Amino acid sequence: MSPFLGELIGTMILTLFGCGVVANCLLEKSKGQNGGWIVITMGWGMAVTFAIYVAGKYSGAHINPAVTIGLAAGGYFPWASVPLYVAGQMIGAFIGAVICYFTYKCHWEPTQDAGLKLAVFSTGPAIRCTGENFLCEFIGTFFLVFIILGIGANEFSQGLNPLVVGFFILAIGLSLGGPTGYAINPARDLGPRIAHAILPIPGKGDSDWGYSWIPVVAPICGGVAGALVYKALVG
């Protein structure tokens, strides 16, 4: 498997299971309806874990443009490989969201709230405050990249790293996810948002493009900052 395909398949798994747990908790007449925030954050954490287990051997399982660009900025990854990785991540995120749509196809029409339908695919702020929303995504992704680099440097966690990172994503969601839904990943948000805009979802409303730049730009800035600070402190 090529690194491009590894990133595509890994990010597809991430968004399929991540968007899927949100759909299970939010859509009408789903057996997991009203499962709550802990279920959603656990689902995303496990989605990351198994995406890493599948893709890690072939690409390192960045499955996140903010991670790829951050590692390149810190000198941990070649800039020449960044476009290929990001392309795989974006395509994989879109495909995963489309599969999620078909999985829950019978549940879109009974769900009357357009906001819940959009929430299956992409993040949105609990309170719309541009500066604060940007800062929240920046902080979450800063610590995502900073701590992932720390996890990778510890020999005692070798072999368990995918599980450790999955629990770390759970921790981010539980602790920092309330204000914006913790995208912390441009592909995870933009790929499914494009799918939401294209797919024939009954009563879906708009895709909130006015907010869409925040979960793209802020995670990239945070990821770069996290890698640079880690490199400055640790080397």
C-alpha cells in the first residue's frame, strides 16, 4: 500500500466511524439516539485508534493535514510529501462521509432539525464567537501535535501508540471539545462538509460555509505552533 493510499484509507476509516457515531447519537429513530457527548467522544477516539492501526505501517497514519503540515514545519517530515498526504486525507474524509450517509440513509428524512444533519458531517460552534472559536481550535491542535510528538518519543508506549493516541483524542474531546466540537483536523471537517453540500440529504439546509474556514485554518496554525514549540523545547 502506498503512503497516499494509506492516508486515504486511514482518513476514510476515521470519518466513517467518527461521523457514524455522531449520526447514531443525533439522528431520529437511530438505536443510539441521545447517546450523548461521552459516546461521541469515545467513538471518535476509537475511530482514530483503528485508523492508525490500519494506515500506520504504510504512511505513519497522519490522517490529518494539521499533523502533516505541523510535522513538516518542525522538520520531522519532508515538505515534498505534504501535497500527496493532504490529497489522500481529503479524499478519504469525503469518501468516509459518503459511506456514513448511505449507512444512515433511512434516518435523514425523519430528522427534522437541519442543524443535527450538518453536525453529523462537520463541526460548529456552541456560541458563535470568531476569535474564541479560532483560539479553541488552535489550542486543541497545538496540544494534539505537541503531545503526539511526545508520545512518539517514549519507548515504553511502542506498539500501544495507536491506542494511546485514541485515548488522547478522547481526552481532547472531553476537555476541550465543548466550544467548537473539536475539529482539530481540516480534512475531518472540510471533506465531510463538502459531502454534506453535495449529497441529496432531505431538508439539510446550508453547509455553514461562513464558519468553515475556522476548522481548516486554526488547526493548521495550531499544529505548526505545536511542532515548533516541541522542537524548540526537546529538539
